[in-house]
Amino acid sequence: MDSNAVMPEEERALSGLPFDPEDPALVAKKKKAHRLSQEFNNLFEEQSEERYAILREMLGEFGEGSWCLGPIRFHYGCHTRIGRKCFFNFNFTVQDDTTVTIGNDCNFGPNVTIVTPIHPMMADERRLLKCSDGVERHLCYAKPVVIGDDCWIGANVVICPGVTIGNGCVIGAGSVVTRDVPANSFAAGNPARVIRELTEADSIFRKFEEIY
């Protein structure tokens, strides 16, 4: 830690370096996001202006025409950027210790969780670690999550640290996404794997030609 001792803990987290989540400045940001999340959840759906104002205050970016049904839970909020015309169903949870970027025109089913922090695998490293400056800390690090434009994320999906999902993807319900998903793919499973590329055969127009 000594070579980067002057670097603020938030900057360390955003740089992918080990950081102390109990740092007072980070705790203050978390408490603000937790409070704003609860304030959002205490409002009714028809109180749309008040809800939208909370999302704009809490998040790094919340695009025009996007919407969350709630309840929601953001860990920091300020590290999450959401594009235009996105929809988030019930129980959207984001543990954004580092950046989470969501593109435009995305849809999320209920109970979707996005996580960025990575905690030590070794049991003794999950205890207090004595750093080179002599201070004992709980340390973890985080990897960003990126979701492209026009994605559909099914119900009960978990998106793990460091994952990038390309434009136009569909992630099947209940999937745990641990690896990148290339654009225009259907991926599903635990852990999720790419099932196939999406094609014109998936078009609703092809399936219901008699309607159109």
C-alpha cells in the first residue's frame, strides 16, 4: 500500500487496486446511496417526478426515458451510468464498488444483480491485513461491468465482476454471467455460456407473420 498511500481509496477502487471499503469517504458515499435507494422505494410508482429526481441525484448518469420500477438497491450509485430508454423491473441491485456502464434501450427482468467487488479467496486474507504503512485494513478490489446497447437481461440474472456484454445480447433467466458475451448472442446457464448467435429466425415478425 505504501507506494500508493496518498491515492484516495475511491481512486484505488476505480483503478482496480486493492482498497479499504471501510474508508470514511467511501462509507459516506455508500450511506448516501443507501438512503436515496430507500427514499426511492418509499415512493409510489405514480410519484414519477420525485423518483426520477432521486435517480438523477444518486447515479453517475441516468438517461432520458429510462425507468426503474423498484425496489432498487445501489451500493454507491455514483459509479453507475445508465443510458437512454432503459427499463428495470423489480429488485434491481447494483454493487458498484467500481464502474457499471449500461447502454441505451436495455431491458432488465426482475431480481437482476450486478456485482463488481472481488473479495479475497484465501480465508486469512479476509481478516484484517496489516499493510506496509502499519495499518490493519479489510481489503478487496473490483472490476468494472459493461453492458452494451439493446440488451435483454432475463429474470434472476447475476452479472459478475469484470464482465462485458456486447450490444444486442439476450441473457436467459437465472443465468450467472462470469465471462464476456459477444454482441448479438444468446447466453444462458450457470455459469452462463453462449448458446448461439441471434439471427433473423428469432424475429417476432417471422414467428407471427400472420399478424403483420
